[in-house]
Amino acid sequence: MKLTLFQIDAFTNQLFSGNPAAICPLEEWLEEDKMQKIAAENNLAETAFLVKNGEQYDIRWFTPTVEVDLCGHATLAAAFVLYHHLGEESNEIVFYSHRSGQLRVAKDGSLLTLNFPVDQIHEIDFNWEQFKGLSIPAKEVLKGKTDYLFVYENESQVANMKPDFFEIAKLKARGIIITAPGDEVDFVSRFFGPQSGIDEDPVTGSAHTTLIPYWSKKKNKSQLEAKQLSPRGGELSCELVGDRVKISGECVLYMIGEIYV
């Protein structure tokens, strides 16, 4: 079987930055084991598989090791592929995930905007004496549906954080988000997910379903600008709209290829 595979850099307007994702459109679903093996072979943070279902597209996301509940950058990349390479003409694409429900991506010129449900987060007590995964203790720790959120005083602490991925992997979560107020933007973040086969994710759209409601409340504003401080880096325009978040960014095509499975 021959399949077309697209590789897209998401949340950036230039190659070799943002977060790379592989997008694999399908006529019908492959066996789960085969999709997982394709994702492992791609060895990117996520590979997204799409199947058209009426007026919407069903979508699933795989890291090199596991299927995940939600992935923002691969959904943004999937919309880019549909708009620029597969003839989609609507102003908004509706995706459906059996794990996360309905997700939407709207197009305005080169800008694509995710419309995702907010994460439900709550503050927790955290035992820093037993946790050696981060070089600096956070001032506040919260827990969402799948991730921990560690809040710091300033951008420098986030940028200079030295994670111990072996220790982080012991936490029962998809991964951890670290965040602080930004020097030039509203907030900055990094995401570590060794539990999911990704030590540090370049730009994590799904993490912003946690970050946006948190920083919107702290800063008393609904529209926010954000940066993810990974080595590749990424920029996101964010908005809180009720129980949904809008996360906007651009994408760039890196590669179109064929795989044989």
C-alpha cells in the first residue's frame, strides 16, 4: 500500500523552526499497530492520521511511542495540508477526535486558528523533596487532565531550566508544562514529555489549552501573546472565549513523500 505523507513545520512562518508534524491522509483507518509503527518510523513529536467523514475529518495523533488525546500543532498542520494541498475550500475545517471531541480550525490568509476546549486545572500540593526532575522548584503547581503545570517567577527561570527526563518520566502524566510571565510576550513556556516519547516538544498547542485559561485569569485579559522557549522556538497568538481557546499560528511545508506499508 502506498500512502502520501506530508511533513509540516507548525507555529512558524519559516522552515526549521516551530514544531514538525507528519500528516498522513487515509481513505480508511489502518490498524492501530500499523499507525503506531508509522509514527515511530517518522520519529517526530506527532504523526496525525486523517479520514474524511462526511463534512468533517476524523483525526488521531501518535507520538513515536503512544497515541495521545490531543495535539495542537499536528491539527494545525493537518488543516494546512487540507487547505494547501488537498483542495479544502471552506473557511473552517471541523475535525473530530474520539478522545477529545470536536475541534475546529479556521483560516484567515496565512493564519490558521485552532478552536479547542479549555483544560480543567486545579492547584495541588507537590512534594519537592521527593521530586528531582527540575533544577528549580516552582512557586505554584497545578494539574490538568493530562499534564502538570509548574509556574515560575520569570522567563529566565524557564529558559535556563535543566530537566532530568528520567525523573520527569516517573510522574503519572502525559508530561509537564513549565511557564512564567514573558519579557516581551504575555507568557512563555516549555513542555517536557518523556512519558510520551518526547523529551522536549518544540511547540505544544495542546498545552496552551491549560496555559491560556491560567494566564488569562492572572493577567485579566482574554487575548494573549505567547512563546515556547524550545531550541526551535514557536510563537502563538491566543484567546480565551468562554470554555474554548483559540490558538493561532502559521505553517510551512517541508516535505511531501510516499511511504509503502
